[in-house]
Amino acid sequence: MAATAKKGKAKAKAKSVNLQPLGERIVVRREESQETTAGGIFLPESAKDKPSRGTVVSVGDGRMTKDGTRVALSVSPGDQVLFTSYGPDELKFGDETLLLMREDDVLAIIE
């Protein structure tokens, strides 16, 4: 039975995605869209807006300057951010959708 439990854990690890962006790119997990309006009306899937907020999952190693040095990014994993709606590329890994974008697409860090 112990061998079966270890195999189950190995499969769970294989499903998690380890995505390391390059340069000044970041990976963001978008927040879930709201199910109801402020007045309590339930929204169907087709009427929901995609939120422009999310949590930074991973960041690249920074922007390259003209003199060849790297400048660290101002966001870090775990930061809550607001981003432009047209900037990110959607990446699907199984049932999870992540966003890949440049740091310039981030409008603000939510504290």
C-alpha cells in the first residue's frame, strides 16, 4: 500500500507546472471572475468579464540594459497585481490557465 501512495504523490507532482519565464516576463494566475453582480444577479459564463487582477507565480531574471547588466524586476512571486487586459498570453496546462506577460503590462502592485 505504501508503494501505491508514493505513485499517487508522484502523479500529483507531475501535474503541477513549473514554468520559469525568461528576461522581463512574468507568469500570473488570474483571479476567478465574479459569479454575481453587486445587486445579486447571477451571471452566466458568457457574460462574465475576465478580471485584470492576479497573483504572480514566477518571474524572469530581469531586463537587460544596453551596457549588458541585468535590472531586477519590481514584482516578485506572491504579489497581487493589476494588469492590462490586452497584454498577456494565455497558456493552458491541463485544467489550469496561466498568463505570460511582460513586466510593462503590470499597472500596479496591490498591497
